[in-house]
Amino acid sequence: MLKMIMAGMALAALTGCATSSDVMQAPLTAGVSKDYHAPYEQTKRLALESVQGLNVDVTSTQDSGDVYTILFSKPIAGFSWGEVGRVNVMDLDPNSRVSVISEKRAKYQLGGTDEDEFAQAVFDGIDHALDAR
């Protein structure tokens, strides 16, 4: 029994957990990016709407003037321990760039949504809104 407890503790120590601060500390160049021929103000509004349309919780937003940041988390569900992520909208006057970075909460988590899937979902939401205009 003691061996099983020790093995469980060792596994927990090895797997680690991703947090919002992990994705917040990643450089602006991290993640998956897409450029838009749309102004910064419009793109940041559409990015937030796109993220809000996903199965995630928006935990905070911050606007520094030329970079708008959206932090999000996805709760534990099914075979996933959840994910955390960040969306940056950068002002490239007259255009803008959107980048998405996300991490699974558990290092060796097999299920859940990966970074490319989150990025594509965010980009699809923005693209759809721009096409509808």
C-alpha cells in the first residue's frame, strides 16, 4: 500500500500542472498566429466574442494600448483535466494579429483540446464574423 502511495506521489510530481500564469509568461511570439486585414479595435472585439463562444471561461482581459490579452480556462471534463490559454490581439496598424497559446493542465494529459484546435476555433469565429460584415 505504501509503495502505491509513493508511486502516486511521484507521478503527480512528474506531471505538473499548467496554470494561467504559465501561459501569461509566454512570449508574444509563442503559440499559433494569424494576421487580419482589419483594424485593432474591431479584431479585439471579435476575438473576445469568439473566445466567449467556446466552451471556456474568460478569466480576465487586459488592454495595454497595442496588445489586448484574453486569459481563459477550460474546466475538468470527461477525460480532460482542463486547459488554460491566452489570446493576444496585436495592433499592426492598419492591420492586426491574433495569437493563441494554450496548455493542458496535466503534462501527460491525453484528452482535451490542444493548442492548434483552440487557435483554429478562435480564428474560425473571427473569420465568420468578418465574412458576415
